[in-house]
Amino acid sequence: MHQQDRTNTALALIIEQGIERDQLHGSVLAWKFMAANGVPDDMIARVLAHPSQRRQRVGAPLVLDDSRAPGQQIS
């Protein structure tokens, strides 16, 4: 699969946090988190349904900040 450059860093970070939530808490909570933060449904479905097609993360691992209220947008 061809690796595309990410042009939306904020969206990429939300998706990476969603993937972490999927691994820790399951796909339902991961879906809710990503949807609440503006990730399109088709993108969420692709990320959660096809883990082998995910882009490789570059840099240090993310630390989840669960202090925000559910649905609170990342600024």
C-alpha cells in the first residue's frame, strides 16, 4: 500500500489516540472518541477494521490525556 503524507497533523494525532483507545478499551470507545473529535466515519471504519494498513507512527509514543470531558475537542 502506498504511504501518503499526512497533511493534517491534528487529525493524525486524534487517530493515533483512537488507536491507543482501541487497544486499551475496545473499538466502541475508540470510535466514540474519534467521532467526537471530528474524524469522518469512513476513516474511523478503515482505521479500526484494517490495522495492517495503518501508517507507521513517527516519533515518540503518544500519552493519552483522559482528563478532557467526553466529546471535548482537541484544540
